[in-house]
Amino acid sequence: MKTENWITEALAYKNKLYRLALWLLGDSDEAADAVQETYIKLWKMDQQREKYHSTEALAMTITKNYCLDQLKSKRWKTVHFDKSKHASEMTNRNDTQTKVELNEAQNMIKLFVSQLPQQQQIVMQLRDVEQMEFEEIEAITGMNQNAIRVNLSRARKTIRQQLANQYSYEYTGN
């Protein structure tokens, strides 16, 4: 592939790589470094890139692995979860009570997601936040589609149950 074509293709998914890295690392500077390291590694792979079906999936995999290595080496505990479209729309309202409740719910979801197993966190991020197809997630994680669906289902069920427990606890006055 010609250099100009590769650069154009690679820059098209730069924001996806950054969002994944930011979500995993929780720091914008570290996320930018992760994306830069990904592009350096892709550039060095030159002829090997053509062996892969999707350069984007390869880049996402490299970014994920780099971030996981960083997390292991630094033992970070913070996990960030992007706002959903629904949450963004609700934030635009001028209702102070809604903003406070939304902020509390987001903080609870962040906490609950951070307690999920790592595979479930990654699958949830790629599917629910990045809106990726199962085939793309399969290429990135190396998991088969059934395992992806099971991990996603378990993650959603766990979050749903924890939210239900939290709100049930709050409304009973305990």
C-alpha cells in the first residue's frame, strides 16, 4: 500500500483509537501516547500490515494491548466510561435536579463498570460505546462471537442488577 493511502486510511480511525485508550487509561496524555505508539508500531510493520484483513482492527488490537500493558505496569485503578447519547441529551436540559441525578448515575455506572472483569469491560466499551460490530470486536479481542455475546450479556446484566440494587436501597430509606 502506498504511504499516502495508508496515512489517509490510518488517520480515519484515529479518534476511535484515542477513545479506546482514554477509556482504558483514564488520562488524555497517556491516551495520546498510546495512539502515537500504535501508529509507530503500524508504521514499522509496513509489509506485515497487508496480511491482516482490517488495518483498523489491527490498530485497535495494538492500542488495547498497549493500554493493558500500561495498566499492568502502573497498576492504575481508574476506568472511564463515555456518556451515552441519552445522557448527553439529558445534560442539555436546564433542570438542575436532572443534572445532579444524571451525574450520580454516571458515577455509579463508572464504579460498577470498573468492577467488571477486564474482558467484559473491553467488550462493553467496543460494542456499547464504540458501536462496533461483533466481527470487528472478534478481530480486536481474539474472542469468538459467542464468547463476546456472553461477556456482553453478563456485563449488562451485572450493571443492571447493581443499579437496581442501588436504587432499591435508596428508595427504601436504608
